[in-house]
Amino acid sequence: MKFALVSTVIMASIGLLNPAHAASIDKGRAIVEKANCASCHGAGLNAPILPAYPKLAGQYADYLYYSLKAYKVGNSNAQYGRNNAVMGSQVQSYTDADLKDISAYIASLPGNFVIKK
Ligand code: HEC
């Protein structure tokens, strides 16, 4: 009991627990459809229109959030930001909560990253 309480406090203090926002797949879907992300990333976000455009469906939500946040940060943090004009302009208007919703939705889509042996 005491251990659970202490570990919860520690996790919250380093940002692993974020009770303020539980990602919503439905909200994420609404944002992705409105923004028409499929116009580049293709049907189901799994069939990009050009080979240089990444497949997204089924990617880990943590990674998607990290990458979307990195596009938003852009040049303002050279250590972390991703400097890409196309994606940078896509994500500017979204809050962190929006990016988490988007990530949860994309992670929920069936993708073909994993090839079963
Ligand atoms: C105009 C075309 C275009 C549109 C529209 C677009 N993207 Fe992208 N997206 C790209 C390109 C090109 C890249 C690769 C950029 C790079 O090299 O970093 C990319 C990369 C990404 C990545 C990083 C993937 C990885 O594996 O690192 C994510 C996540 C992503 N897009 C999500 C979205 C979402 C969500 C939307 C809608 C809000 C969206 N994209 C709309 C073209 C587009």
C-alpha cells in the first residue's frame, strides 16, 4: 500500500502519469479526418501516396506522439525538433492533448509494420 502510493507519486512527478488527459481515440479520429491526413498518408493511414511518406497505421502511440511533438517544436529545439516544412505546418494548431488523441487513434488502426515469421 505504502509502496503503491510512493511509486504513484514518483511516477506522477516525472510525468509518467498524466491524469489530466486520457487519450481519446474518437477525438483523434475526428481530428485526423478533418485534417485529411489520409491525403498524403493514404487510406487507413497505411498506403502513402509517395514512397517518401511514411506509413502510420499501427505504430506505437508513444512514438507517434513523440514525432508529432517534434514536428511542432521544429527548429526551436535542435536537439529534439524535427525540421520538416510539410509536417511542421500540419501540427502547429494542435495542443499536446490533441496530439495524444491523434496518436491513440493512429495506433489503434490496423497496420502491417510487423511481419509474422
Ligand atoms: C501534404 C502531405 C502530408 C499531410 C497532409 C500529412 N502528412 Fe504526415 N508526413 C508527411 C511527410 C512527407 C512525412 C515525413 C516527414 C519527414 O521526413 O520527417 C510525414 C510524417 C509524419 C509522421 C512521422 C512518422 C514517423 O514514422 O516518424 C507522423 C506521425 C505524421 N506524418 C502524422 C500526420 C498526421 C496526424 C497528419 C494529419 C494531421 C498528417 N501527418 C498529414 C506528409 C503529410
